[in-house]
Amino acid sequence: MPDAQSIEQQSAATAAPATAPATAPATAPATAPATAPATGRPPFRADHVGSLLRPPDLLRARDATAAGQISGEQLRAAEDTAIREVVRRQQEVGLASATDGELRRESWHMDFIYQLGGVKKVQDDTIRVAFHNKQKEYEWAPPSAHVVAPLTLEHTIFGDAFTFLADTVNAAAAVPKLTIPSLSMVHYRGGRSAIDESVYPDLGQFWADLAAAYAEEVRRLYDLGCRYLQLDDTSLAYVNDPAQRQHIAEIGGDPEHQHEQYIANINRALAGRPPDLAVTTHMCRGNNQSMWAAEGGYDFVAEALFNELEVDGFFCEWDDERSGGFEPLRFVPKGKRVVLGLVTTKRGELESKDELKRRIDAAARFTDLDQLCLSPQCGFSSTKEGNDITPDQQWAKLALIVETAQEVWGSL
């Protein structure tokens, strides 16, 4: 494993000229030039989770649509305009992948889950969700997803969104990346209580139908040209928190082994996928208006997660003390990559490039440097409200990730 000095020596030998000093204020506009297209399989050395801050014009258009002041077609046009701009900015800072920022969504996961056949949106108080940070707390009962009929895939969810993204991205410079919630998110919040027992008296058939629906979704997305798919899965990070495991027990789940069940069923959905489809998973502890829901390192799930989940890479958050240490990386097998979420999206202050390099070195004490990448710890706007950060700070952080990755690894 390399030490800090070796990373600094490698950085000096491979660094491209930086467009701004590491001490530039977080509000400085991102001006890094587009890089040559990345080579190899995703995840890339400099990558990002997916969601981006919603532009004010788009938020106003969404409110106007809800009020009946503009049509759905006009909202779609506003989304298209905003997505073209965020794709341009991603390529401008030099990222090797580009998403649509999830700008068409209100929520990173529920907008997908509600489109599965057999799922009904229910507003009740059966499940309450609590988020907090050091300054504030937020608890509410969001709409939940109840399974009221056999699970099916009625249409290609986010298919049109991906097609627009692929048509917008300059394929010579970046790979279009689609993010969708992992199938475990259909189960995690409500567990058995959210699944009609008259439909699924046996949860084995529930998992079989859900995995089949996801497998078909993956196949259809591939046919549309998707070659980089990310499964966002907060459940695999939440279960590291003893309080979350207690919640699982309270709703009738198996807190000691539920993550293993999730891993097995994700693998069922991905079995037989085309070899040129790269799949990653992102696992954070909650991200809502700069707040989080769970704490604790990845120790509880690490061995099963890294060794058994059949994906190419793992986006993990390590932006502060609640994320634990890098010790779980000792379980990462050869051939897999872990994307270190060292740059926080919850605060606007720009990280020090030297500190990022020191933390990459610390992670490389537990797995090979060649198996590591760099990203933000989460998305910038998992919900439509977004985190407490400005657009300039967002782009400055992404530019910093690209510059740091180039200096550490020599390429993206």
C-alpha cells in the first residue's frame, strides 16, 4: 500500500495544471477544461453520485405546473433546458460520466418505485422518517409505497429520461449514467407491513416478482443504450446503525440478516446482465436538505457487501466522523472498485486537496490504491429542495474531485 509521500510523489509526476489553487473559495466558478474521455469500465477515478441542485427556473416551472398555470409539456421543455445545461457543466469540469442531475424527479427513489405495477402511493402515519444534522431536526410521515397487487414492470421506468440524456451527452467526452433506486428500497421502509398478505402470503414470491421486474428494467435500459447503471441503496448503509436495526426488528424483519437477503435479490435481478453493462451501487445514510438519518461505519455489512454483491463498484460516504473508518475496505476483493465519498455535499466549504490526498492514502492502507476512486459523499439534491449549498459551490466541488483524481491516479 502506498504511503502519503508516495501519493504526493505520484501527484507531482502526473498532475495536470490546475485551473485554480486548492485554496480557492467554494464560490469560485468551475472552469476546469474538459478532459480526454476516460478509458476502462466505470466507476471512474473522478465520478459523482448523480443528483444536482435544481435551478430556480425549474423549481418555479414545477410549482406553476402543480398550480395549473403551465402544461406538462411546458414543464418538460423547462426540464430539457435545465438538463442540457447541467450536462454541459459536468463535461466542462471534466467528469467522465454525466447524469441528468435527477432534475425530472421530486425524490431520488419514490418517483421510480411508484411506477412499478402493483405499488400504490399511500399517505399515512404508519412510518415516520427522522433526519437531522448538528443544527436542526426534521421528522415527518412521507407518502409510503404499499404493494397491493403482484409486482410487474408496466413500462420502462425513466426510459425517456435516459434517451434524452444519452442524446444530450457528448459521447466522446463522457458516459451517460442513469441512477435508479435498488430493489431493496421497495421493501426497506415498511417491510412486511407494507405488503398485502392476500397478494403475497409468502415473501419468497414477492422477492421473485420484484427481482424479475428489475431484471426486465435492466434489460430494457440496456436496449436503449445504457452502459452505466447505478443502484442507489440507502438500506445497505442504514443497517450499520443499531437504531435502524431496531426499527427492522420492530416491523417484523430480521435485523441480523436482512442485508444478506437484499444482496441475494439484487444479484438475482442482475444475473445474466450483458458484460458491457457496468453497474455500481451507492450507499449513504440519508440525504435530505443537508441532513441525514443514520450513522455508523460499514463494518456490519462490509464482508457480505463487498464479497457477495455482484456490482463493479461501490459508492460509499466517508465525509465526516459519523461515517466510521476505512477498515471495512479490507474486505474488498480484487476486481472491484470503491468510490470514496470524501467531498461532502452537505456543506458548502471547499475541501483541501492535500487533505483529500491524505485521506485517499489512509484508505489505501486497507485496499490497493488502484481499486479506489473519488466522488462526493452523496448527491447534491436527493430531493427537489436540495442541500444547503450554492450552485457555484457544487461545481467547485466537482472540479476539485476531477483535479485531485488526475493528480493521484494520472487519469480518469
